[in-house]
Amino acid sequence: MSSAADRYNPTRTLVLTVVATIAAVIFLAPFYFVAINSVKIYGDILRNAAAFPRTFQVQNYIIGFRTSNFLRAFGNSLFITSISIVFMVFLGAIAAWRMVRRPHWFSKLLFSLFVVAMVIPFQSVMIPLMRIARMFDLLNSRNGLIVIYLGLGMPFTAFLLHGFARTVPLELEESAYLDGASTIRIFVSIVLPLLKSMLATVTILQAFWIWNDFLLPLLILFDDRLQTIPIAIFGFFGQYTDQWDYALATLMMGITPIVVFFLFMQRFIIRGVIAGSLKG
């Protein structure tokens, strides 16, 4: 058996380091452009968007904050994202667990429908979805938007949790049944804790989608008081004006909470990936 020193390949390590560095630069480049241009005057952005700012225009953030009614937009985005994620993850975990523990024809059919729903482009169902939303009075309502997010996000959520739920030991549930635990108690006390890593992964993936989504809030929410952060940023662009300085400052304020949330949750994502690879 070869030792660790024999397996070490300096050339391979150098190549991987260079590739990882290039990938990191490509990934971080958009954040660099947004950050530096959010503190520039409009003219400097047009002259050279890649240049470092000569002076820091902090008032861009102040004007952007006031003009976009950022606190109201932030509250709407936070409410819609958090409520959608709570219901989506909880209901998705229940669906995945029951499909795994009840592998009859209906569970297989339901899982197949989830898989099919994942590959259907949103554009192909957009018009029928708007008609259904109007029929059930879901338009111009944050609650209506949450219901639509649940319907669109449930297939992906259940699909990811389904594979991880198969690794939950059946013996633990059987022992709990013998001890007199109810189905709800088993799900809450045994299944959910064992799914914690994958639940965190699903949470961050769906939170990124809902927080940054532009099209659905634009289609569903008509009232300015209900607009989310992406819609508030869109308000800086019109037919005759493009306020890039204020828009980018507002964008920085909008992406900061979700980036902080990702940094907080990333350790759970890493644990979920490691646990999934070990169990697989």
C-alpha cells in the first residue's frame, strides 16, 4: 500500500490550486463590480465600471434606501421567504418520509410526478398559472405568492429529501413504535433530527431562489406596498433613466442578508454533503 507521501503529486496539486483560484475569481467578479460601483457617482460607472472608486459616495446607499423604501421591501422579502421555506421544508420532509416508508404504487406515482414537475420550464406553465392564481384570488397577495412558491418548490424539495430519508434507520422508528410513540412524535423527534443536514441544504437552496426571484413577484404583486427587494431595485430603471448608482447600492443592501445567511448555514451544507456521500 502506498503511503501518503507517495500519493502526493505536486503537479496535480498545483493544477487543482490554479483551477480553484480561477473559479473563485470568476465567481467573485460580479460581487466586485457591484461593490465598487455601488459607491461611485453615475459618471464614473459609465466611464470605467472596473476601476476602483476615486471617492466613496456613501449617499448612494442613503438615497437608495429612501427611494426604494428598502425597509418595507426587505420586510416583504423576509416574510415571503421565511414562511415559504418553513412550510416547504416541513411538508417536503413529510412527503419524502411517507413515500419512503410506504413504497406502494401511489408513492411511486407521486415521486414520478415530482420528478416530471422538476423538468418542466416555468415559462411553459406561466400563463396557466396566472389563470389559476386569478381563479383562486391569489393575485396581489403575499400569501398567494407563498402558495405558488410552495407548489413550484415542493417537487425539488421532496426529491432531495427522498434520497436522504432512505438512509434513516427503520429500526429506530420501529423501536419508538414499540415504546408507544405516535407517528407525529416519531417524525418530529427521530426523523427530522436525522434529516437536519439535508434540511439545511434544501433551506439555503430554496432561500436563494425565493429571495432573488424577480419574475413571480412581478407577475403576482401589483401593489407597491407589497414589492420585494428585486422589484424595488427594478424601480430605478425606466424608459428614460437608468439610476445605476442607487440601484447597485440597493442591490448590495439586498444581497447582504442572504450572503450572511449562506455563510451561517454553509457548515450544515458541508455536513450534509459528507453525510450523504458516506451513507451512499
